Amino acid sequence: DQQVKQNSPSLSVQEGRISILNCDYTNSMFDYFLWYKKYPAEGPTFLISISSIKDKNEDGRFTVFLNKSAKHLSLHIVPSQPGDSAVYFCAASAGANSKLTFGKGITLSVRP
Amino acid sequence: DTAVSQTPKYLVTQMGNDKSIKCEQNLGHDTMYWYKQDSKKFLKIMFSYNNKELIINETVPNRFSPKSPDKAHLNLHINSLELGDSAVYFCASSQPRGPGTNEQFFGPGTRLTVL
């Protein structure tokens, strides 16, 4: 049973444009959501997170939006750069020290 | 200076063998985790230790035994390796700062291939 879903396997955008990566979840107990970026042969790298008490968190070019009623979050990258090309994982947890439940990941390609 | 390190990075072995993967973190975190990324690319939790005590144990065969000699180390020992154990294993650590925080920092992964 997939509690965190990333339904699009890939996304291709032009350099300078906005990348929007989507994620849906089913577990109402999730209270913390994270995005990780992963390059081949490396471990996931923490990118940005959001607590369930907020609906937006921004860090430089990266913004995460949370819509609790729709159980949906999205990561916006603007402007997109070729170095952003990687696999992006959405993850969620319920409570501190709890496990992360990951989505399957989406491969972002930013074309020069 | 590497925050979360794992050894070895690659491990190729025969079915039936016993092998260990080591993990160390120098972040001063209290909690460490093992995740498995299978052929379908899902990252799934296996175990978690907080200050050397087991706090999460998902449905994992008992051939897998984690050991935490101190809070900076979490090793994974696998007995009687099977073909289905082939995967990438990631170690992670975290230090929650309060309710609703749980950034986990991952090691580079160990790619295990069982022949």
C-alpha cells in the first residue's frame, strides 16, 4: 500500500523555466513532509521540508506547498538549472524520530 | 568531512554467505536508520536505533540483524544471503529538534549484489 505517491515518473523542463514536482499522500497521521534530491550512485540529499502546520516554505529557488485538505504537496524550482537534473523523492513522517515513507521518485531533466 | 559514511560502497557475494555493512555518522545525532532501495527504486525503512536502542523494526527477515555499538555507529549484518537481498542499502541519521521535524541525512549507499 503506497502511502506516498509520485505519479509522474519523469519531467523535462527548459533551463530558466519553473519545475513543478507533485506528490500525494494518503496517511492523515503524516505531520512532516520532505523533499530529497538524489544523483546516481549517491545517497539522497535533504532539500527542503514543511511541517503540517504550514502551507508554504521557501528556501532560495525552492518552494514547497502543502494542501492538507487535498493531501497534496508540490515542489517548485524556479528558475530551473541544468544542475537540478536528478531524481527527486517526496517523503513523509508521523512524529519525531519516526521512519520516513518515500514516494517512488521523479526524474527531473533540465534542458540547457 | 563526510557526515554519514558507509563501507563498503560495493559488495558482491555468493548466495548463502554472511556479510556486514558498516555505518558511521559524525553529526552527533541520536537516531540512526537503515533503508533498502529495491529494484523498483522504492526506499523502505528497515530499522531504526535511538541512542543504541532499537525503536523501529519493520517486517524484515531475521537474517538481517542490526547492531549499534554506540550512537555514532549502526552496522547491518546479513546471514545466509539470498538473491532477493540484492539492493542498495542506505544508512541515515537524524536529530529531531522538536515536534514535526525529522530531517534525515543519508550515507552514499552500499550496492549489494548476490550471485
